[in-house]
Amino acid sequence: AKEKGRNDFQMFNADMKSTSINRLKLENELRRALANEEFVLYYQPQVEIESGRIVGVEALIRWIHPERGLVSPNHFIPFAEESGLIVPIGEWVLRSACKQNKAWQNQGYEPIPISVNLSMRQFFQHNLKGKISHVLEQTGLEPQYLELEITESMTMDVDHAIQSLLELKELGVNVSIDDFGTGYSSLYYLKKFPIDKLKIDRSFVRDIMVDPNDAAIVATIIAMTHHLNLKVIAEGVENEDQLNFLYQNRCNEVQGYWYSPPVDGNELEYMLNHGI
Ligand code: C2E
Ligand code: CA
Ligand code: CA
Ligand code: CA
């Protein structure tokens, strides 16, 4: 049993350049996970610094594996992207997130947007607009309460990205650029993309108090968003010094362990009820 456990662990290594047997096994396991509803969503609050209010949540997938327990997305999302399984998994995430957000509204909570991570394949899939619009209709969620997170790498094919983004804009959903600063998006195109928000990557936030370069980069990104009329949120805020720095530099919203890690639906409701 010990031996088996170790093999299983290797199968879930973030480095998926494993044997084809393992890949096939993982692919089958992921299909089974979808069919058996082994995935759940966790939710991480997005907090307005000044008021301390929860102004949004990001939905983050978890896999409750029958033998291994809670599996982090870093251990299967890269493989799901490679194999194409990210499309049905991503659809499950989108539908579940919209459904949950609508349920919270029906329970009387003040409506807030829910953010969903879109993979490259989803972003460029045929009839993206139709698919998202269908999910919104099915769940009854109004488009302004859905935010889609894309990464800079998805904007490399500029014309295609603009076309997809315009479709999303027509739908009325919000779009943010995740992990901002880690990719290669050109500032020139940034103003051409119909996006709403930048999410400053946590690798910059991590060292703002120790590395003057990171501090300068973060302050500059925030100032830029104000000039471009974009919203901004800082990710990975883990301590009060970082929070104060961000607040002083006019970043209004943060997400990170300082306020809360991603939590299950019940815990999120508890925070909505009692404050964070
Ligand atoms: P991400 O979209 O950048 O999500 C933020 C990650 O940072 C989450 O990891 C979150 O738990 C973690 N995090 C939040 N606050 C802090 C902090 O203060 N300190 C540190 N060190 N980490 C923090 P998680 O949930 O393990 O997700 C990892 C990545 O997996 C996500 O990164 C995203 O790229 C991907 N992912 C998660 N759910 C989905 C999904 O439904 N669809 C797709 N396509 N990708 C997903
Ligand atoms: Ca994200
Ligand atoms: Ca991120
Ligand atoms: Ca990330």
C-alpha cells in the first residue's frame, strides 16, 4: 500500500512530463471525477481595504479525490489544459460558480461578482459568447455579477483576443487580467483591450516591503490603472505592512491570506454574515 501511495503521488506531480501510462491514468481519473462530481469550488474573498467589506470572491477548484483527499489545482489543471479536459472541467466551474452566486443572492446577501478563471482553450473556443450566455440564462445570474479572469499569455494573439473580449463585453460580463506583470502584454495593447481590471501578481506583492524594485513596480501598476480607468486588485497579500503599502498607493482591493485563504461555501457564508 505504501508503494502504491508513492506512485500515486508521483502521478500528481506538477511536472506532468510523466509516462504515457500515468497520463492515461490521470485522464481517466479526471473523467471519472467529472462524472462522479468529485470537484468542489472554494472561494477566496476580495476585500475593499477601506471598508473591510467583501466586494467579490474568486472561485478556485479543488478535487476531493476518493483516496487522496483534497488535491490542489496545481496538480491537475496543467494536465487538464494539455489534454483538453479543461474545457468540460471549466464549464463545470463556470456553471457551479454562477449557480452558487445566484443562490447567495437568493438567500439575501448583497450581490457581489464572482470571478472564474478561464483557460486558454476556453477563451478561444468556438462560440464562447453563446456558451457563457447559456450558463447565465440557466442559472439566472446577471452578467455584471460574473467576472472572467484571463492571463496575459492569452492576449498574445492580439486580434483573436480582442475579438473574444469584445464578445464578452457585449454579454456584459467583466474581464480581468490575472497574474498581471508576469507575462509579456504590451502596454500599447493594454489600452486597446476592452478589459475592466488588473490583478497584480502575488510575486510582486510578496517582496514589496523588502525589494524597492517590486515596490516601484507595484506602485507604478496601480497608478497606471487609475490613468487607464481600470480597476486593480493585489493578490497574495499576507501581512499588514503589505496592506498598508497598497492602501497608501491607492490600491483599493486585495485578496490574500491576510484576510482569508480560499474557503468552502459554508465558511464563505459565515464571513458574509459576520464580516471578515
Ligand atoms: P490563481 O488564479 O493565480 O489563484 C490564486 C492562487 O493563489 C490560489 O491558489 C490561492 O489559494 C493562492 N493564494 C491566495 N492568496 C494567497 C496568499 O496570500 N499567499 C499565497 N502564497 N498564495 C495565495 P490555488 O487555489 O491553489 O490555485 C492555483 C492556480 O490554479 C490558480 O492560480 C489558477 O491558475 C488555477 N486554477 C484554480 N482554479 C481554477 C479553475 O477553476 N480553472 C482554471 N482554468 N484554473 C484554475
Ligand atoms: Ca485567478
Ligand atoms: Ca492570480
Ligand atoms: Ca497564478
